[in-house]
Amino acid sequence: MKKIIQIIILLIGVASITAWLSLSFYKAYQPQPKVLQGQISAREYNVSSKIAGRIAEVFVHKGDMVKKGDLIYTIHSPELEAKLEQAKAGYEAAKAINAETQKGAREQQIISAQDLWLGAKTMRELAEKTYKRVESLYKSGVVSLQKRDEAYASFEGAKLKENTAYQQYQLALEGASKETKKAVEEKERAAAGTVAEVEAYAKDTQALAPADGEVSNILLHSGELAPSGFPVVLLADMNDAYLRLNITEDKLKDFQKGSTFQGYIPSLDITTTFQVTFVSVMGDFATWKSNSDKKGYDIRTFEINAKPTTPIKDLRIGMSVLIYEKNSQPSQAKQEVKTSSW
């Protein structure tokens, strides 16, 4: 009887071991779920300034939510302030010269030129009367031809002096020439443009947020020197978050632009739908894997971008997203992810 019981126990043990081995081999040779892994990215903005200078104050902290146009930081630049004063002084000087040129000669200069002309006119009238008298006496034979020629020369010289004085008087009345007036007008405009240019640079000492977003990093702080164009504060717009995924070319047919697929986010333990918005036009020649000899070519890698079709709460940059290929076992893969997590 005991031998029968021992034999039964032995048979049960052998059967159990055989069943366990069979189950283990079955599971081992079952096709493993194929999983693609991507990463969440978002539109990022570098807040910088065209002006190089020392940062006066940073008004935000990491994690702050900002709106477009909010003041992020300011720059103190004594050199720019000095250039602005120089530009304003140059503009005022050009403006004054233009005003003086447009106005013409001063009143005293005009009066002086007028007096010279009137004096020359009087001398011409006197020379004319003298010549007529001498001419009459010459015809009567009283004076010589020499005296008559001298009187005529004095009369002609007086006319020339009168004409010269009159022209000087007209110049005083008219002021500068049209060309000179145009030149000083353009100089004033150029000086005004210089002021506007420096003022535009001065406005850039206040760095504003280019869009709504969250402060992801601050690279420089108050008192530090910021080079021109250096990103002092980084903003991330999580409303413009998207998935970056690198896939091999043999899977491109499953990720055409505009197509949708399911992605599992382990850190949030949710599955959501993504829509492909971009497929790179050129494969990555640095990342590739050798294919089987039967296919006879190396497989290149292509990047795709896909956006969630619905907003995802608490989504962060860098979160992993798992995409399961068709006919795989996503539930089993999820379970493996959960059991292997912290």
C-alpha cells in the first residue's frame, strides 16, 4: 500500500514538473510584445536681448507661468545710455542748423545788405547825373573828350557796384539755396533716424516673454553679464507639447502624416491618442541597424512628431511614451513596465 502511495506521489510530482516545464517553454517561445519608445517635447522659447550688458534684475523663477508680453528681466547698459544722449544731441544740432538755414539770413544782415545796395544806388544816380552834365558840356565844346570818358567810366562802374550790392541784398533775403536747404533737411532726418535706432535698442533692455509658457530654466541672474543674443531665460509652452519618436523605415507605412495611434504614458498611467504632424524628409544616417541578409539593405531611422488629440493634464517634457505594434500584447507590456518601475 505504501509503495502504491509513493508511486502516486512520484507520478504527481513528475506530472507537476512536466507541466511547469511545458508552461515555461510555452511562455518563453511566445512572441514578445514589440514596443516603440518616444519622448515628450514641447515648443521652447529662448528669452534673450540684442543688447549686451549686465543683468539688472530677473523677475521670474523656475516654474512660473508667464503671459506673452510679461517683463522677464532687464539689462543695465551705461554705454547705451551714453550713445542715446549723443544721438539726441546730434539731432538737436541738426535741427537747429536746418531751422537757421530755412529761415535765411539774420535781420541785421538783411538790413546791412539793403543799406549797401541803397548806398550803391545813390552813387549810381549821382554818377549818371554827372555823366549827363559832362556829356552836355562836351557837345558844347567846353570840356575835353578825356573828361567825358572819365565821367562815363565812373557812371558804368557805379552801375556795376549797384547791381552787385542788389544781388547781395537778394541773397540775404532768400537765404540758402534749394540744394543747401535740402541737404540740411536730410541731415536732420538722418539724425532723427539715429535717435530712433538707439531708442529701439534701449527698449530691448527690457526682455519680454515672446509667448505664454512656463519658465523651465534661468541661465543667468542679477549682476551677471549677458552677451548679445544669449538665452537668459527659457520658456516651455506645454500647450504645444508633442511626441518625438524615431522609427525605422520599414515602419513608416504605419505612421503616415495625419494618421493616429495609441500611446501609453507610464508616468501618468494613461493611454491617449496621438496624431502624426511631421515625418522627417531625410533619414538619419548616423542611427541605423543592419537588416537581415535576406532583405539585403541597412535600415535607416526617421523622426516623426505627433501631437495628442486631447489635452493631457500634468504632461511634462521628457516623459516616455510607449507605442505597441499591432498584434502585440500591450496589457502584458504595461504590466512589465509597472512591475519594473520604482
